[in-house]
Amino acid sequence: MSASPYAQLEQEWRRLHAFHGALALLRWDAAVMMPRGSADVRGEQLAALETEHHALLTTPKITRLLDRAQANSQGLEDWQLANLREMRRQRDHAIATPVTLISRLARATARAEVYWAEARRQNSFELFAPHLEEVVHLVRDKAALLGQALGLAPYFALVDEFSPGVSTADVDAIFKALSRRLPGLIREALTLQAEHPPLPIAGKFALGKQRALVVEVMRAIGFPFDKGRLDESEHPFTEGVPGDIRVTTRFDGGDLFTGLFGAMHESGHAMYDLGLPQAWRDQPVGRDRGMALEESQALLLEMFIGRSRAFVTYLRPLLEKQFAVSGPEWEPANLYSWLTRVQRSLIRVDADELTYPLHILLRYELEKKLLTGELAVRDLPDAWNSGMEQRLEVRPTGANDGCLQDIHWALGSFGYFPSYVLGGVIAAQLWESLRTDLPELDAQIARGEFSGLFTWLREHVHSLGAKVTVKELMKHATRQPLSANALLRYLEQKYLESRP
Amino acid sequence: MSASPYAQLEQEWRRLHAFHGALALLRWDAAVMMPRGSADVRGEQLAALETEHHALLTTPKITRLLDRAQANSQGLEDWQLANLREMRRQRDHAIATPVTLISRLARATARAEVYWAEARRQNSFELFAPHLEEVVHLVRDKAALLGQALGLAPYFALVDEFSPGVSTADVDAIFKALSRRLPGLIREALTLQAEHPPLPIAGKFALGKQRALVVEVMRAIGFPFDKGRLDESEHPFTEGVPGDIRVTTRFDGGDLFTGLFGAMHESGHAMYDLGLPQAWRDQPVGRDRGMALEESQALLLEMFIGRSRAFVTYLRPLLEKQFAVSGPEWEPANLYSWLTRVQRSLIRVDADELTYPLHILLRYELEKKLLTGELAVRDLPDAWNSGMEQRLEVRPTGANDGCLQDIHWALGSFGYFPSYVLGGVIAAQLWESLRTDLPELDAQIARGEFSGLFTWLREHVHSLGAKVTVKELMKHATRQPLSANALLRYLEQKYLESRP
């Protein structure tokens, strides 16, 4: 007797999962280990494996098996049904975009990435513009095809790839609430801060000791160094599969916190991935539930916990041990004020929690207009600069601290930015529930104990994999629908409390 | 108009080449970077990609294209014809072994490798024997099928995978000549050595400085660190593809030369791979011409050059710079005597040039008998021990310094050992031609100049890729047929010369 269509599909996805893991290693190596002159060779390897992965995912055989499994789904359990739904979702996304478009997009983004870097070296948007234009055209085609296939508006078909099941209305409502309240909140926080400005923290911090500190914190968090690695790269990232998960950070000899919080952010991703359901680890339902949820787990650790009074209590003695710090600026109250200072700044990745959503809102509005054609690529710098002025009252001095600062669009990642804000929204809702369910959480974190935190997260988030949608997960875990309310409550409480 | 069958084949092999490169990276990472607990995950990835590679190589489409290209080969150039021949060779090898046998062999060798390591921990052959037995059975089946398909005797069908085009008669003639002359030569060399024994060299050598020394030597050799890496692993190896080539070595704090000569051996492999014809780099004809030729390039650098008076002249000041060495044992003449000392020893990888071929001869005879069934696995230790006594006048004290010392058979690599000796034979012939064609070679090497050497090797060996057979290459490059004569001349001259 031959295996059932569903069982055959699981077998097919086991193979796809191995490809997925091999691709992850090739990308990790390219960013961390690969010699500089080997980029072309690696590009060919990635392209070949991605093409093969796409081909395996879109064969008529998969479609036939999916149809037959769905027609005979009465005997399947919950997890299997959810798995079948996710298989179909992966296949639908893959098949909507023809291979020719994928490979044109791959070539265009490879070129755009090179010219983005060159344009940054020369601080000149003009060099990048024609290549961005080409990418925008191709992404527009892709969005139209995806939208048609998925029954979504083109831009939201792209968002769906990163944050499945979150609707236009959800995203718009969240951004509306944030843009209504944040400008005032930022003003109030800055006024309060001006009354008690934190003493600046600076110094020279040996990289070896910084690494030792980060490893100690990651061990406390529970990162399994026998199934993962910590390395360095230009931009921090997490790659790999549960069972071999690799995080990177970037150390800065003059700023102790760049490396630490970079590693904490990535450890948040890694702990999520490591907590995914082991029994389904090589199946679609065993994967993470999209970038918004990924980001929520990273932000919880980096921002909600990492920049809390409890964490500062835990961190202070470690800093003393590694760097023998002393003086008033290193006192816990000042350390906390320093780590939570608010600033109207130009660069997204350096922004604080309070101003960050406005950086994203700008990108969200601009990328939608780029795709509809309402905004021409050549007009992007002006639109960016006036948008920054209007929302954050700062104006870029050039392209590098303006619309050239992010690599996302060069890579064709349109529809990705909203997941950063959705991540914050999700994190805030989870944070409220966590604090209700775990009254001892602060005390535990102050002692460097993270097991309570992760037991809760595993139960309510990680172990669900992709079984439920983000919105269902939120309802179960937080007893609230997805909205900006919890994030705004969190920000008000944190940034309007009287200091020190 | 669609592409010609031949052009389509090149396209197919471009994809196979990308898989080959991805697999190389996965293996490199497993040995150098991977966390210890991630072996299972990596095993699945390797198995999936290898299976896919095998499937792509053995589709009916490839067979059809090969047939059509061969029927219409009149318009093809030399290189293309050679490429077609190598494509056919790869496909014939791959298709001769059914997928079920390949996967049984993969599982059996994975298990045997684990038990080999465990047996070594307990210095007990019994633990390993049943697993070796299973491997022998499966390799026997594979050899029979391969032999049938290629029209070769079963064992030599295996040899053909590693050293293509070298016949039974060639190998037997070479081993016969070596076994006739070497025992006497060893005796004479030991007598001479006893008259002037070298002063022993020992000490503590900081690993960081050892690494700096190795990097300096590799830079002098011409290793391109922008397209390759040097790392550490338990056993030195070379992995990757031209354009991203990675060598490893193993440093020993108490022995300066382990790390250096390990790296030189691997750099020999790497320089060969880097010198392969760039225009054919993703095609079968652009690959190396098998393990025997690979080994010849490694031995040329490690032994013929690395353990020469000229190289000692170059090396001595570097040792002084890094380690401030001084004293009579570090004088060039003693250094040379120490690096070329002869010893009847039990362990192959520690053996000198003179005794090494006898270690291989023993393995060659035993593995042939294991495959025919003439020797039972349970009788292997006795056969090994008496073989060592008979050939090298030393007797193992246990399994670890006896038949458990090599991992090859556990991995199913039967037919591989002869390539070590063939590599020495080829290296010696090339060495004679090199010295005739480049009278300045010694003087150059003494100054740390390796460009003359590699210009010659590129022209006569590397740039040919797999265009000609090993035997054709030898005739062109050395004007001699493949034989043990040059190796015996080299060994006699080097080990029977009068020493200070």
C-alpha cells in the first residue's frame, strides 16, 4: 500500500526543509565567514538552490497531492490540517510568481544592492535611482500577480508574505492610532527628559570582554551554545534552523550597548526558533508565524526586557566584573535613563522605542506610493525629507541619513517594514499578559533568571509554530484583539513616569 | 531555435556544479564551525542535497542529451569533446549504483563511523567489526555493479572513481617495484642516519605565532586569502571550489611542524584547484584529474619542497622571527636532518616518505582481499599485524595503532589508498621535470619565491583540468610513462646522500 497523499506531502516538505537549512547556511557563511572575493561563486550557488527549491515546491505533483489530501482530509488531526493549509500557502505564494520574474528580480536586486552600497559611499541618491526604479517595476509586477492569486490588494499581498493574516484594515488602524498619539507623547517625554537629562556614558570597551559579557547574558537567557553560535557581522542577524541556529552581533569599541542589545535582539529571534514545535520541525506548520511575530520576540528581549529597571539591576554587576565601571553615570538609575533616552533622530536603526514607529510609518506610506506609481523614484528624496520634517521635526543632511539608509528596497523587500511596528504591537500585548500572569517576572529578571519568561513564551507563542494565525494567537495569549492600545499604554507608562 | 544538446548539457552541469559547491560548504562547516549538537540536522541536509544531486545527474533527460550530443559531436572542439566524455563518466558512475544501495551505504557508513570512533576510544576492534562487515558487503555490491557498468574488475572500478584511467597493471607494477626496492633502501638509510642522528627538536610554540608563520608561508606560496580561508580542524583538509577554497590544519603546541606541513599539504591541493581552467570552472572537464593527481600536488609542496634544503634556508629566518629559536638543533643542517629523518613506525599519517608506501601497500593488499572475501573482517587485525611485521618490522600493540588507525574503510572508501602512492609517483616524475626545466628552482625557493614553481605547474598540470588522462598528462609533462622509477631515484638521492 502506498503512503497517503498527506504523508507523501510531509515527505516532500522534509526535503524542502533540508534545502531551506542549506540555503540558510550559505547565507550565514556569506555574511560571516566567506572571503570577500567569493561573492560571485556564492551567488551562483544560492541561485541554483533557490531555483531548485522553487521548482520542487511548484511541481504539478505537489498540486495534485495537495488537491487529493484536501479532498481526503477528514481523518487528519488539527496539526495536520494546519500543516496542509501552510503547505498550500507556501505553494500558492511560490506559484504566483513565474520563474522568469523571480530570476529577473534576483538579478535586479543583486545589481541594486551593489549600486546602493556605491551610492552610499558617494552619498548620492542619483547613482541608485535607476536601479531602484527597475526593482520597483519588477516588484510591482510581482505584487499584482500575488494579489490576483491570493485575492488581496497588490501591496498587501506582499505584506502577507511577511505577516500572514494581518489585513489592510489592521495595519492602517494601528498606524492611525500611533500617528495620532506618538507626536504628543514624544514632546511630553522630551520635556520630562530635559528636566533630568541622563549623564552620558562613554568609554573604551575591549571587544574580547564585550563578547564575554554577551556570552554570559546569552547563557543566562538559555541560548544553547551546543546547538548554535554567536559570531560577528556588519549587521546583526539570525540564520539557521532549530537544531543549528546562528546569531550575530556587531561590536563597537566605543559603545558597550551596540553589541549587547544587538545580541539580545537576535537571541529573541533564536529563542523563538528554538521553541518551535520539535515534532513538526521539518514541516511548514513547525515554522515561525511570520516576521511580525519574529520581531515581537526580538523586541521583547531587546527593548521590553533589556531596557527595563529589572534588567539594569542584573546587568550592573556584570559590567562591573568585566569592565570595572564606576562613577555616577554607571549608577543603576542613570544607566536606565541612558538606555531609555528619547531623541528625534535621522537613522531608524538607532531610534528609540518612542520615535521608531514614526520612522516606519514614513517608509510604509512611501513604499505604497512607489508601488502604485503615485510617487516617482526620482522624487523619493524630497518626499522622504519632508516626511521626516513633518513627523519627527528633523531633516536629513544628505541621502545617507535620508532615503539611502535602509537596504530593504534595494533587496526588493517591499511590504516588510510594517512587520517592525506590528512586532512592537504584538510584543506590548504579550508583555501585558506576561506581567499579569508572572507577578515575579521583574524579580526574576533582576536575578538573571529567564526561565519563567521563556516557559510562558513557549507555551503561549513558540510551541504553536504556524498552527494558528497571528490574530488568533493574540486572542488566546493576550485575551485582546490585535491593536496599538497595549503599545501606547506601555510607552506612556515607561516614558512619562517621573525620573529618576 | 533551441540550444544544442551539448549546450543544454553545459547548462545542466552548471546547476550540478552549484550543488557540488553547496555540499562542499556544508561539509566544511560541519568540520570547522558547526556546533557539536547539530550533526543530525546537518546529516539530513547533506543527504537531501546529495540525493537531489544524484537525481539530477541520472535523469533520463541527461542520458538522452548525452546520446544526442555524442551523435552530433562533429562540430565540437577538443575541450568540449573532453567535457562530454567527463559528463558521460560522471553519469555512468552515478547511474551504476542504484539509489537504494547508495542510501543503504550512507546509513551503514554513518553508523560505522560512529562505532569506529567508539572502538578507538576503547582500543577494541570487536566493537567495530560488525559494522565494517556491513560496509564491506555493501561496497562489494557497489564494486560489482560499477565493474559491470565500466567493464573493469570490481576493485578497480572503485579505484577508477579516485584515479581515473590508471589500470590494474599500472598499480601492480608500481607496488611491485616499490616493494622490491624499499625495504633495502630503508635499511641503508637507517644505517646512514645512525651515523649522524639529528638532534631532536622540541619546545612550546604559541598557537597564535604558529598561525602567523603558516599565513606568511601560505602568502609566499601564493594562496589568495581573498578567495580562500585557513582554519583549524581535527584532521587537515581542503574543501570548496575555485573561487572559494578553504584549507584547514591542526596546530600542536609541542610540535611546530604539524601545523605548518599540514597547511602546506592542503595548500598544494588548494593551489591545484585554484589553477584549474577558469573558463571551464563549472564543467566536469574543469575539475581536478582525480585523487592521485590531487595528492601529487599536495606531496610536492609538503614533502618534495617543504622537506628540502632550499625550503629550510627560507624557513629558518621565519622561525627565528616568530619564535626566536636558537641553538645547534635549529641550525639549517640539523633542521633538514630532523625533517627528513626515517623511522619504522606504526602510524601511516606520521610516516616519512621512505616508509610511507609500505603502509599503503599493506592496506592495498588487505582491502582487495576483504572485498573478494579471501580475508574475513574478523581476521583483519591478525593479517594487519603480521603484515606490518613482515613489511616494516614493527608490530602494533593494539587496534588503535593497528587496523583501527584509518577512517577510510568505515567511510566506505575502498580503492582510495592507492592514490596516496600514485600521488607520490606522479609528484616524483613532475619533480624531475621541474628541476630540469627550472635550474633556478632551489635558489628561488630558498628566497621564498614560488611563482616559478607554480607557473610551471599551472602550464603543465593545473590548467589541463580533466582534459587528458593522468597517463597522457604524465607523458606530456614528464616525457616518461607512469612508473615508480622517478620516485625511487628521488628517494635514493635524498635518503642515501651523505649527511654532515
